[in-house]
Amino acid sequence: MTLTNRHLVLRSRPTGMVAPSDVEVIESPVPVIGEGEALVRTNLVAIDAAVRTWLNDQPGYLPPVEIGETVRAGTVGEVIESHCDAYEVGDVVTTFGGFSEYSVCRDDIFTTVVGRRSLGTADIDRAELLAVFGSTGATAYFGMHDIGRPQPGETVVVSAAAGATGSVAGQIAKAAGARVVGIAGSDEKCSVVVAEFGFDSCINYRSEDLNVALRQHCPDRVDVYFDNVGGPTLNAVLGRLAMNARVVLCGVISSYVTGDHPGPSNYVQLLARRARMEGFNTLDHWDRYGEAEAALRRLVDSGQLRYRSQVFEGLERSVDALNALFEGTNIGKTMLRP
Amino acid sequence: MTLTNRHLVLRSRPTGMVAPSDVEVIESPVPVIGEGEALVRTNLVAIDAAVRTWLNDQPGYLPPVEIGETVRAGTVGEVIESHCDAYEVGDVVTTFGGFSEYSVCRDDIFTTVVGRRSLGTADIDRAELLAVFGSTGATAYFGMHDIGRPQPGETVVVSAAAGATGSVAGQIAKAAGARVVGIAGSDEKCSVVVAEFGFDSCINYRSEDLNVALRQHCPDRVDVYFDNVGGPTLNAVLGRLAMNARVVLCGVISSYVTGDHPGPSNYVQLLARRARMEGFNTLDHWDRYGEAEAALRRLVDSGQLRYRSQVFEGLERSVDALNALFEGTNIGKTMLRP
């Protein structure tokens, strides 16, 4: 029996938003796995901002997706065949399966077993996994825990606060005893950030003057800024830093699609405020995933970490899903069921 | 007997370079000291870039010098009268005596006894003290030691490499086993940086394309950047960072006089390179001055730390001395004998 695989390939590099003609859903036989490989059926594809960056022809921490290749993305799926000692049939894994019904994995750092049928641990909420655990939660954890290091009573600001990473990062800081202020792009998002994610307040940067709002919402200035967006938002928060502040550079979503912004002239405040701005990449710390997972699990179990997800159904919705991150309409974790 | 004090007062706030009409040398009686105070005769005034920033009407880590006040500056001098238990007549002290023949100090963190006649330790080279020790050396030490942390074999870049702080910072990194590349503004400066200060090489940013030169001089990219200038130089080095690089923000001399530059758009490389950019202020670490002094003393005694100084004679040369830092003509430590 030859199974048919449906997957999304890149046809041309998008400029700005992804156009329907930039990608195509094609069919091909499900790959025959070799020694050391396992076959995974994709349950959900994680729609991360990084996916969009891989479509550009510029080097990053992973190479660009080539024309004709399947569009890369993190996934959660189930092992249905294995020629690899690391994986059993029935394992639930996170991997880089891409926009594809099936994918092949090997025993490397990109694939993690998160549940095992033979151990009775395969009954996992896949949406929760992508929204709270996996690379999203680990990114929020490593950035906030290692660089931000919020202390009780400190003021923490998180941009893209309604997004997958931002919402988790803010809740981690809140659980650490900080006062947490979100920045988001609509009143609806701000409502969710406060009412569901438990932030102390949230600034709608589209309807408010950000400099004025930061003074109002952060009377004691900003001790930690978790930056998902870069651009003018980063510059505004740099202008409001407290002494010895930490700026966590997690992403630059403002430039992924619309191109480069001017640099943050308020970087000089790092000097005046003896502050630090630091970038990181979750993959560097993947050997500590267990630490992140345990910390996040404690927060979920104690009710201190909530999430939202939005699932697009079918590979045909790939373009809508990818663009949703940049249109300012998504709340929580965006994912796609192929 | 009433001694006459000559000192430099601020008459108007300079825009750009200091004009002769912005300041005035005036005479007034030497202050009568009260309980808890000591009178210091100034030997040398340190001409630091920070002095120029204090003439602007904007808050910094110290308040602006007010119109009519003596221009603030770090000094080395000798205690000639004391009503304070902390100081004996004959003590050599570093203090903020300003552009003034005499000043009054108290027992606070701004005044440090560096030699004592009664202990036979007052025979100190005042120029060496200002050039290598005091706040200049401590700034280089704290920035390089605490934030830069150069490792053997790493590549360290220092801007304003012929200047007081840069020349010491580079020699500290060199002694730590790093490859050290300077950036300076003339061929003469570059020669001194290599031949006298022992840097491995030096880029003349006025005659070379900095981006091209950084690729040539730093084939393994830049692990530590000690930034004294900001502006386009900072942006260029940010574009050449190695993984896990450290950027030490020590000063922004490019903006002290000429106003703000655009922010460094290459800050996004902090994210791609998991790098850190951090500001600091020497005064925060003044309780560790002894540590810095001891480390610098070892380097001087072992011949690993050399300095140059330029002394302006007389308060009438104050304007020339202040502007020398920004005209790109100074090499080593600039100072003035009032």
C-alpha cells in the first residue's frame, strides 16, 4: 500500500504577506523510511513567526526554505513506523515536520518524545502542547528565566502580549511576583491579556500614545522588557527603562514582513540606566527543555498559566494561517491541522 | 591671610564645541572649610568626555552644571587643611575638584585617598594616576572585566582606541590573551595604538570603509566590542558580531557634541548572534576601586600597560582642553594643570 502525502511547497519567495501563488499544496508518496528513521503523522503544525523568516532568502539560525521544498515548521505528531531505536510506534513527538501530513524524523535534537503509548503517556492535549510547551513555552521560559529574571515587585513589560510567546512570558513573570504590563494591538487583545492571561494591565499601542501610556502604566519604570516586535515599540520602552533593566530580545516581528525599521536611538538609555539588552535562541538551550517543561507544567497545574489557541483546518488554509500572525488578528497560539 | 582661588565658571551652555564666551575664569576667596570638610589644592584636572555632557541642560548620572557654577571635573590634588577625620594634611586625593585651583571635599564616595604623606606614600605620579588609575582606569577595568570578559584567543574591538579609556581597555584585553583591534581617527593614532599600546592592529575609520576593514581585521568576527563612540561605528561592529558576543557600552562620544545619531539598526544582530549589549557606570562599582587599582598596578608593573598624556597648562587653556577630546586630536589622557 502506498500512502499519499499532501504537503505545502514553496513556489516563490513572498514579499510582505504570503500570496496564494507563493505556495502550492501537492501530493506525493509518503516517504519510505530508512535505517535510523521514523515516520510521523502530523497532528498539528505550529504557526510561528519564524516560519515566515525562513521563506526569505537570507541566512538565519536555520537555512532558508528552498524553492520547491516543503515549508518548514514545528509540528506535533505520532510515530506510525520506526526504524530508529529512539522512537516507538505510538510515540507522540514534537519535530520539524513542516506543513505536511507526514514527515520523517531521526534521532536528533529537533525531535523530542513527549508521550509514549507503551508507557500510557500518549494521551496528550496536542493544542496545549504547542501553545504552552514545545518551543513556544520554552522560548518564553528561557528568555524570561535566563535573561529577564523578574523579581517580586518589579515591573515587566511584554510586547505582542496576546501572542503565543508573549502571553506565556507574561504569565511566567506574573507567577514570579512581578507587575506585568502587556502591549497589544487591539482592545479585544488587551481584554484577553488582562482577563484571561492575568496581566495587571495592557496598552493598545494602536490607539494610545505609547510614550504617554508607558509613563502611566509603569510609574516605577520598566525593569524587564520582553521584546517580540522591535521597531518603534522597542525604542519607546528603551526610553522608559529602570536602573539595571534587562531587555530580552526574542523577536522582531515588526521587520519580518514590512522590512527594516530605523534602529532604536534610545539604546543610549542602556548606558544611562546601566541596563542590558540580550538576544537568545531557544535551540541553544534545548538540552534544558526538561527544566522548562517542568516549570511550565507547575504553572499550568496551579492555574497560573492559561492559553488560547486558534486552529486553521486543512493545508488549504496555510496562507491564511501564516498571514494571521502579521495581520494583528491572532490571539494566543496559531496552529494548523493538515 | 585670605588666599585667592581662580576657577572656571559656566556662563552659557555650549552648543557643539565650547566657545570661549561659554566660560569665564574668575577669582574668589578660597573657601573657609567647616567641620567635616577638607581643603584640597588641585594638581591636575582630568579632561573627560563626561565633563562636556554636564554642560548640557539634561539629566545624566550627575546633575548638569548650573550657570555660574564652577565646571565639574575629576581632579587629583593635595589636602592642605582638614577638619575631617578621613583626611590628613598631605594626603593625595582624587576628587571632583572641578576646574579650580582649590576645592573642598567631604568624607564621601567622590573622594579617595591615594597617598598619605605621614605613611610615606604621597610621592605619586599625578599624570599616571589620572591616565591609568582613577576613574579612567577603573572605567576600562570594570567595563572590560565585568561585561566584556575577554577570553584567550577571542577578538576584541575597541573604539576611540587612542583615547584614555580605550587605550587602557584594549591593553587589559590584550593581557587577558585576546586579539585586540583598535578603531581610531588618524594614521598617527593608529600607529600609537599598535606601537605603544600593543594592539594587534588598528583601523583608521576616517580613511577606511569600516565594514570592509572589520571583515579584514576580524576574520573570526568580534567577541567583545568596547564602545566609546556609538553612532555609525557601533552599528558597523554590531554587524560583525560573533556568537555570544558582548558589547560594552562605555560612552557615546559621537553624540555628546554633534547631537543624536540614528539608532543602530544592526541591533537585530544581538538576536541572531545571541549577543549582549550592556551599559555601566563606574561610580556604581566604586566600592571595588581597590580591586581595579590592584589589577591595573600589576599590568603597569609588568610592562603590559602603557599610557600617554597631554597636559594643558593653565585655566586659560580650559576651552582648548575640553574641545581637544572632540576634535579628534588627542592621544591618551588629556589633563589640565590649573
